[in-house]
Amino acid sequence: MAPLTIEELSAQVGVTVRNIRAYQAQGLIDAPERSGRVALYDDAHVARLELVRDLREQGIGLPAIERLLRWGEGIDPRELRAFADTLMHGLLEESPLVLSPQDVSDVWGDQVTPELVQRSIATGFLRLEDDGRIVVMSPTLRAHGMQLAALGVSFEEAVSVLEQLNHHLDALAVVFADLFTRNVSGPALADGGGDRAAALAQVTAAVDTMRPWATSAVNAAFRLAMQRRAEEALAEILPDGDEPPPGP
């Protein structure tokens, strides 16, 4: 491939010139060769930038991307991309949904305030793009939110539910992540002199095995908890057999 200018690289990979320069400043992509005052990029730059782009589209933050790229130096970018995809996707097997602010307002109307949007973003279920568009990380959760709106639940109440979910689910995620790190990924990736590509494949396979188990365990435990709470609620709202029914 002939060398590319930064504008040509931007057009080919779909990353803005501004972001290319920012990634370069952070060391996520190598500095270009120079022909006089013109910066030129080659195939290696294209592959690395495509990897960074894909990782960002999966919702991975720049510090995590930097650590992954530093650890995976010399590993085929396609293998790193597949590893990140396995870690970030698959629990719900969903792709993020990009919405305009109008799409959100169509559901919740003038209840959508900047403060509530920021609270939603803080949960991690939403992400705000530079152009003002909103990325919904789970379309399923959005569909449930629309159902809540149809039932008359306010946007503020829905955001409050998201915040509580985020709090409790983050604690659950820590339990499973610690278990996985201690028993699988930590031992596999600890040997800096070993075959990192093989270790990466081992961890990826283990994630695929553990994912359905963790999801099933959480679902089963939650169903039991809901059953207990339903029984408690019935005890609160229904009279004992010795009590007369309420009068007319």
C-alpha cells in the first residue's frame, strides 16, 4: 500500500484527524514517517488504528486500550481485537445503539434534563459522543425503559433504577471478575516470557466457558430472591386466615 497522509488515513479508517493525533500523542499509534513536512502512514498504522477504533466502538476506555496494546505488543491485532470482543461483548449479545437526542425526547419528552442525562451516563449504560449523539450500550435495557415510560414511570425514576442496578451489578461483577482473575487470567497471563498469544487464546476460551455459567447463576439467584420478596409482599398485603376480610 502506498503511504497515506493523515487525511487519507482518516478517510480510510473512519477516525477523525483530531482523534488520530490524540491517539498518537498518547502512544496508541506510532509516530508517522516524514517526507519533508508531510506525515506519512503505512499498513502498520492502518492496522493499529483500526484496532483502536474497534476497541473504542466496543466501549473500552483509552487507559484500558493502552494497557492492552502495551501488553499485546507483537501479537496480531486481529487476536487482540477478538480477545477484547470476547471480554466486552456476549453477555447480552447486543451491539450498542446510537441515538439522536430527539430519539430520547420522543420517549420521555421534557423530562430529559441535562442533569438526568449525566446521571444516566455515569451509570455506564449510556455514553455521550462528541457530536451530541447518545450511545445506548444495551438496546434491551432501552426497550425496558420504553415499557416503563408507557406505564407512567418518570424518566427520573427510571434513571434511579439504573443507578441502583449499576451499584448492585457492579458488586456482582467484582465477585466474578475476582474469581476469574485468581483462577484463570492471572495465572495464564502472569508469565511475561511465555507465549502471550497462546495465553490470550486460553483466557478467551475460558471467558466463553464462564460467561454462560455466570449469567445463569445470577439469573437463578435473582429468581429465588424475587420469589422470597413476592412471598413477603403477599404477607404484607393479604390478611391472615384468622382475620375477617375487610368490610365494604
